[in-house]
Amino acid sequence: MENDKKYPLVHYWFEALSDAWEFIEALHRDEQPYHLIYQNNKILCVVRQRQDDYTHADWTVGYAWYEACGGVSTFNLNDFNRLNEIDLKEELNKLMIK
């Protein structure tokens, strides 16, 4: 586990595929939402709040894997230009497991 203040969501890195699958199977049993990213022969698993358990901001359609891992998408350029660090942190924090 590599959680820190810079990135508040619970996330795990796996180097062994068997360890990752064991963890993923447990998430499925618990009906726990997550995102998987494969990078540099490692698997990143980001554990998150279920999308229907919170209300997202008007400037986004919700956070999927891209946004949960640092990307930003908005409906239009005006929304994007108005965003600031606080807006992004608040939205990302909605995905934290309570």
C-alpha cells in the first residue's frame, strides 16, 4: 500500500500477477469498486467509492480510471479554465473509502 497526502485514494502496486488476482478476487467478493492500470510490468489497483454513493460536481460526468489516476476531463473549455487545485482535490476526495 502506498497511500500518502499527495494522493489520498487507497492504492496498491503489485509485481506478481498471482498476488494481484488474489486481491482483485477479494474486491469482487466484497463488491468493492476499483480501477486497474498496467504500467512498467506492474499493476496499480486504485480502490474507490462506488459512483452512485456520491454526487459529482457539475463540471464532470464523474471520475473513472482516467480521472482517478490524475487526468481531468470537463464538458467544455470554460469549465476547464475555471478549475483550480481545490476543485480537483474536493472531487478526488469524494472517491475516498469512508
